[in-house]
Amino acid sequence: MTELLTQTIWVVPIYSWIGAFLTIPWATGIVRRTGPRPAAYFNLLMTLFACIHGWLIFQASLQEAVQEIQFHWLMVADIDISFVLEVSPVSTAAMEFITSLSLLAQLYALGYMEKDWGLARFFALMGFFEGALIGIVLSNSLFLTYALLEMLTVCTLLIVGFWYAQPLALKAARDAFLTKRVGDILLLIGVVSLATFAGSLTFSDLYTWAYSANLPPLVGNLLGLALIAGPIGKCAQFPLNLWLDEAMEGPNPASVLRNSLVVTCGTYVLIKLVPIVTMISPLTLSVLVVIGTITALGTSMVAIAQIDIKRSLSHSTSAYIGLVFIAVGMQRADIGVILLVAHA
């Protein structure tokens, strides 16, 4: 039974995406007679299934050693691109955390957006959002992680610009998307470079390669900086921190997930990249400490000056994640994880 549960862990993010697809008839206006609420119920039901299934897998993972589930996708020349999922107490606990908070946020959204004409579309976006978040914490492949981070970026654009008739919402969505694209493009450069150097994008293979890598200092430093650029953008850290403030133009239930989970997922990816960065570019760790310090101090002062509680919370989120960056840069990832759980 335990083996069956761990082998079906890939189904958990699928639940969320199924819920999102089930809302399409209502989101597109094909079904109108019933109103949009059935779409919300379908998505809530799928999230509940994901939560229950995730809880069973979490209980099973406590009794088993860390496992990897691998799906080969593409082998070109010396490069093997595979989808690898990690089944461990940490990854399954993070998965259960995401499904639980998403369920609460969707219950809140059911009342908060009851009169909104775009209720079905909102729940569809929440489903895609949730599935991408679950996939990131389970992924043990940098290629899959990058693809899901891109999915998060698109979902952020659509959710922040949900009320697209409002000019401020459109501007906020555009700014958030373009700001995060800077970090995503630099991360893509790092991913492609790692695939060239290491021949594999599985984290376990990358750790083995990094331990014996012999890169020129300049190449190692540039590669390390490119790898941390993605998490810097996702976590709203200096100098890519202003998008989180503007993203408050979106609906409140989405802000719950974005402030508690999206920025946390960015740091989760950073913690996975730190063993690689430590080996190829110790300078990058110092950069993490500097960026975290600037963000923590700067955004804390900005948060104090705000008169809008939502914007104050967004800046305080950036400040708090800055503390996590400091902990990770000082090679205390354990403290960083504790801070992440406390914040979420």
C-alpha cells in the first residue's frame, strides 16, 4: 500500500489541473444556466482530493527512505532530459502545506467573489496555480522546475490582471510579468549552461557534477549569479522587488497564495540550488547575503510608510524573505526552511 501511494504521487498536481479544466465550460460562457458556482465546486472538490491524497503520501513517506520517480522525456546527444519527482518527508510536507492553504484560500474566494462575473475563470487560474506550486516542491529536475516556474509567471500575469477592465490592474500585471521575466531569462541561461556542462538536469546528478566541477572562476561566478536570478525575481528581492507591491491589484484570495506560497516556492528552489552554487561560485553566497540584507532593511522601511494594509503586507513579505536569503547565503538552509514554514 505504501509503495502504491508513493508511486502515484504524480497524480496530486494532476488533480488541480483537472479541476482547472473542468471549470472551462463556465469560464468560457458555454454553460450559463447554472451560474459560475458549479465551476468553483469542481475545483474545490479536486483540491480536497489532492489534500487527502497528499496527506496519505506524507504519512507513507515518514516510514520510507527518500525515493525518486523518474520519467524519461528526451535524450539528445549527451543530454538526458527527464522528469524526476522526489518522495521525501520534506517534499510531501510542502505539498500538503500547499494543498491545505489553497483549499482555505478557495473557500475564502467562494464568498469573497460570489458576485463577480469572472468567478469560474478565477477558480480555473487558481487550479493551474496550485498544480504548478505542487509540481515545484516535488520536482527533482531543474528542467521541470524551470518549466513550472514559467507556468507560475503566466498564472501571476493572468491573476494580477484578473480585473482587466481596470487600468491599474493591467499595468500591475504587465509590470509583474516583465519584472519576473528578467529573472526567468537569466535562470534559463543558467539551466542551458548547466545542461551543457553536466549533461543532466537532475538535481542529484548536478550535485555530483558540482562536487568535481573545475570551471574558470569567471564562468563559475556568472553561472552562479544566473542561477540565483530566477529565485530573486520570484521572491521579490532587490532589485526585482517592486512587482509584489503592484500585484496587490489582483483579488485578495490570490494574494493569499502569492504572498504565502509563490515567494516561498522561489526560496525552496534557491535552497535546492545552493549546493551547486556553493561548489562553483562561493562569491554568489555573499551576493545572496547582500541582496537579502538590502531587501530586508529597505522594504521594512517602505512597509512602515504605507497607508494601504495590503501593500504594507507585500513589502513586509519581501523583507521577511530577505531574512531567508541571508540564512541561505550563510549556508544555514535549515534556518531558512524554518523561517519559510513560519511565514507561510
